Amino acid sequence: MKRAVKNAVRRALGFVLALFLLSLAVFFLSRLSPGDPLRSYYGESAERLSESERADALDRLGLDRPIIVQYGAWLQNALRGDFGVSFQYKRDVMTVIGGVYGNTLLLGVTAYLLTFGLALLLGAFCALREDSPADRAVRRIGTVTGCIPSFWLALLLILLFSVELGLLPSSGAYDIGRPYDLLGRLRHLVLPLAVLVLGHLWYYAYLIRNRLLDEVRQDYVLLCRAEGLSRRKILFTQCLRNVLPSYFGLMAVSIPHILGGTYIVEKVFSYPGLGTLCFESAKYHDYNMLLVLCLITGAVVMLAGMAARALGGALDPRMRGRGAR
């Protein structure tokens, strides 16, 4: 019990320290990068500001002080729950994020579950039919789709299904003025989901296929075959059970991969989510928005990794032993 509490405290402190270092790095790098943050706040009129007006604007936004002083002020406010105002939207950062994070959650979680659910099924299918025509065909198709850049595949699908056929919308998260239309939401999700799933599916399916084939060649499988069990039954009742703990670890490690792909797809499809906000805040030097988005992304990745390790340890006693050591 004491060891569990000590490990939990150690991980919590490590999580807080990692967030602190991330905030420090993003804060300094964003402010030291070239660009004019007043363009984000004032738009094109920033170029017409006089020297006195520019100095007054920098003073009101707190950008004329040394960077370390600016960070100290931001950190003090952040500990009270105040993460600043978005230069671009002229509103509280968390208010802006609260209006779009649900779109990213819907797209990202759906793509994540579809990718790993289909990858598990596809990998098991190919392992069951090793070197068959179906296995070779799936491998070739997967290799081709996995090598296509996401942005190029997105543009290709937009050209085909939106421009030529007119079947699916090419941008947005819902039809204008109809945010609660379920059918409209699903139609806007089809193309982004297709890009995300096709871009990642075979990579993970191939890993599962190879991992299952490694298990099939273990000695205990020969014993099961000697007892009269079929290859299908051995694969799904024995091999798959041994692969699942490492599969959960793979899912945790892959969260940044899927999340990064989601951000890129959001930008290509003009999908209003956290990814679009990230690109806009970096482009327009919206410092407060960029910092909070980086912290949210980093926190999600770290928490998912911690949860996956805990789950893997619960499912696989060997992982518990390694964690203790």
C-alpha cells in the first residue's frame, strides 16, 4: 500500500513538473520567434499604429516587459485559473477552446477507436490466412494507402466526393445554422475519418499481424495443436489474449500519432477544432491560446500513457514486475 501511494505521488509530481517545463519551453519559444503579436490583436491596422500607439498596446497586453517577468505573471494567473485572453478572438482562452473542443473529441476519439478496432480485426484476419492471396492483397493495399500523405489523400477525396460527385461536404463540422443535426454531423465526419483511418490503419494492423504470427510459432501453440484445437481457436483464445496487453501499450504510445493526424486533417478540411486553433494561434502569434493548447495536448498524451501502463500492469503480471523493478 505504501509503495502504491509513493508511486502515485511520484508520478503526479513528474506530471506536474513535465507540464511546468512544457509551459516554460512553449512560452519562451513562442515569444522569441519572429513575428508581430499585435497583428493578431489589431489585424491589418497594426501596421498603421504609430510608435506611441504601439508602445501603449504592448504595455496594455503586457508584452513590453522581460520574458521571465511575463512568464511569472502568466503562471501566477494560471494557478488561479486565469489563462489569459486570446489576441485573435478577444475572449478568454478557455471560452474559445470550450466552444470547439467537442468537435476534436468527436473526430479524434471516433478515428482512434475505428483505427485500432479495425487494425485488430484486420491483423487477426491476415494472421489467420498467412501468405494467402487475401493476406497478400491486404498487405499491398495497406502499404499503398499508408504511404500516401494525409493532406494529399484529403485533397483527393475532396476532389472526388465533394467537387466531382457532390456527395459529401468538404469543410466544417456541420451544416451552417444546424449544429445539432445528427445526420449533417455524420456527413461532415465521413471524409476526415476516412483520411485518418486510412492513413494509420495498416501500420497498426501490420504490427498486430506480425505479433500474432510470433505467438503462433511459440511452443505452447504446438501443444494446443496436438490437443486438436484449430488454428482459428488457438489464435483467438490463446495468442490474441497474450498480445492484448502489448496492444494496449501500443495504443497509448500511438496517441500523439493519431492526435497529430487529427490536427492536420482538421486544418485541411477547415474543421473547427483544437487542431485548427493550434495552426491559427501559431500563425498569428496568439501566445496565450498556443500555450494552453500545447499544455492540453501534452497533458492528454502523458495521462493516456500513465493510464495505459496501469492497465497493462493489471492485465499482464510481467508488466507489473517490470514496473516494480
